[in-house]
Amino acid sequence: MDGKAVKAILFDLDNTLIETSRAGGIAITKTSELLKTTLALDDNTVGSICDKFKQKLFQESFDPSAGRTIDDVRVGHWEESIREAVGGCSPPSLAAQCYYLWKNSRLEVLSLSTEICDLLRQLRGRYKLLLLTNGEAQTQREKVKAVGCEDFFDAIVVGGEHAEQKPFLSIFALCFDMLEVEAQDCVIVGDSLDTDIQGGFDAKLRATVWISSAGGALPDGSVTPDYTVPTVLDLPHILQQLK
């Protein structure tokens, strides 16, 4: 650390500012109930369908130039998951019902806590703030709108709207240009070692702050964050050290 003042903070969104994993779990529970009542399935079969959907979501590769929306693709994930588990005996509209119940339930649960809103207001008075989130453009913009976080940031950058996402240097360079700062003026805060922390390390940011709610040791071969905290609410203590 060279003692240079921090001018800007780059925040991740999912599982950093908002509890996306928790919201996803609630949405899956609601969708499970729909599957159970519609198809009269046992818990194991319903669980298998939902696990298949989550795996397809994790492995998803979306090409917007292919003529399908992300909604179309994810309805397809549910269609395939249901078919793989129970064959072709389900109502034709069930996959779409599952998808929109899962999607809307997740968005309804997502929110910025009062404490995090207060933190962002406090920081906005002293630093430039930028939201830098990976993911498909429509999906991430819907989350941003759902939680109403636009006014807290000087800029919002969604990885899916650009050629490269975190951890690539190009998207960090874009953020620096938008904020009119240098890499060494910035701190990044995020929950992903592979994207947030590795990207911040490669871009030579002033500091990287890893949000690790579970705690525990770093995985073998992982990049080492400058700071590790259980919640973004601990950020002011770190910024005090960086003065």
C-alpha cells in the first residue's frame, strides 16, 4: 500500500449487496410446490427436477444473436429438466409456469437491506461508487430494477452488455474510464475469488475485499484477497485502514 487515497469503490451485486443465493432457494421451494401439486410427484423426483434446472443454469451459455431471449432459454431448462425426470407426460405450459414462478419469486425476495442502503449513502458522500456485475444483461438489469439501487451509484456496468466480463482487464479499464480514476484509486468488493478478487488483483487495484459469509480457509491455488470480511457492512473499517 502506497498511502494514496482511495477515490472509488467497485461493488459486485449478487451475494455481496443482495442475497441472491437465499432468494434463489426461496424461489426453488415455491417452484417445487407447483411441480408437486401439478404432477403429483414425490419429493425426490421434484428435487431431481430442480437440481437439474440449477445445473443447467450454472452451465448456461447464452448467445443473444441466436434469436432466443434469456427467458426462452430458461423455459427450455425447465422443459428439459422435467422431461429428463418424468418423460413427456407433463402439460405443455408447465415449464413456462415453473420458470416465471421461479424468476418472479426470486425478484420479489431480492432487496437491499436498510443497513446496506445507509452504508451506500454514507460512502457516496466520500467516494465514487460503481456497480460491476457479471451476468446476462436482461437478468442483471431486472435485479438492479427490482432492488432499486440505481441512485446509489455513479455508474452501473453489466458484464453481459460487453465483450468481456470480470475478471478480464477490459471491463475494469472501462470502469476506470467511466469514473475518471486510475486502478490504484480503486477498491473492489465482491464474493467471488475467481472474478471479483482475481480481476481486481490482475487490474492492480488498490485493494481487494472478499465477502465470505461462511469464513474458512481459501481454496488451494486461489488468489489471496487483501481483506476478508463476512459482510459488506464491515467495509468502513477497511477504508479507515486504507487512508
